[in-house]
Amino acid sequence: MATLQAYPNNIYLEWIVGKTTAPAITPLYLTFADKLFAQGGVEVMSELTGSANRIALTPATYFTQPAVDSRIQNTVNIDITTNCPTVLAAGITFATASLFDANSGGNMFGETPVQPRTLYTGDSLIILVGGLNLIIG
């Protein structure tokens, strides 16, 4: 489970007390790093996909069912890469997944450690249906 950062928590609190109308933050952008950003983590999207772009998670595509019990999960597979670039002959390891509100820079909504995995040239990385759970609680 990802720990939400102060940025989205402040938006939710101001909306709950009626101070503001919470804006739709869409899409969210998924990225992977070698370790937690607070510990000096570095994104590894270029190595995983051949592009520095984060994965745009649009609600119409990836979250088509309503939230239940303070949880929403992906309703289709999220293809991170189906064929890692040839530059990965030595492999690249990632250990965290994070959500941001922008394709680069932006505000981090949350990050979570994941089982470290090393990918090599030609490997695939896919988050299966229900494998990405966003939980508030």
C-alpha cells in the first residue's frame, strides 16, 4: 500500500471541510525507481521502456469501476513494457512504484516499496488486473 503524501491529503481535507472544490487530478502518472525518493531514489523509466515518460493512468481506461471500501484498483492490465530495450543487457533493478500528477516533475501522491525485480533485454513488466490498488484509510 502506498503512503499518501501531504499534497493529496491537503486537497482532500480542504474539500471535506468545504473550503475548496477538489479538482479532478487526471491522469495520474505511474513510475518506478531504484529506491524510495526520500532515500535518494532515481526513476528508471528510461531504462525500462526506452522513454523517460511515466505511464499515464487515465480513469476511462484503467479505473472503470467505482471505488469500494476506500479502495480502487486497475480494471485492465497496465503494460509497462512488453520488450525491454536492448540497453538492458546488464539488467535494471527497480524497488519502488510511485504516483505523480505530472509526466515529469509534479507532485508525488504516494510511493510504495515493491518486491525488487531486475529486468533484462526482452523482458516484460505488466501489472495485471487488480494488481494496482489505491487505498485511503
